[in-house]
Amino acid sequence: MSSRVVRAKYEDNPTLYFKDIFTDSSNGNREECRQFIQEAGITKLSARHTYILNRPFTNLEIETAVFQMDGSKAPGPDGFPPMFF
């Protein structure tokens, strides 16, 4: 598949595109994913960035995020709006 086709599929629905390429077990899609990442110029994460992204959330980070939400907005995946918490 050409990079132009891959890019068009990505731009139409990025969530579905990545879901498809990461859930398909065929080697063709894995190669397609590698090719896309290489052509997109995505750089590898540094050890520091990897550490930051993998560390557990602190209580303060969770509290800050929850209190920034509008309590009356759409419910989350559990069905409860933010004001419930």
C-alpha cells in the first residue's frame, strides 16, 4: 500500500486506522505500520520521556484533572458524570 493511501486512510479516521493496524495479526499490517512511522519522521522517545509517560499518576495529578472537568458534561465510560466523583 502506498504512503499516500495510508495517509488518506489515517486522515479520514485516525482512531479506526490505528485500531485496524494494531489489532490485525498479519505481518502486512505490521510492515505498513513501520513504514508509516518511518515516513512520518516520528522520532523515538528518550529514556526520560519514557520514564515520565510510564510512571504512575500522583494523587495531585488526578485531583487536578477531575476538578478541571465540568461536572455536568457527558458521562464517562462508567456512565457517571464528573460531578458524581
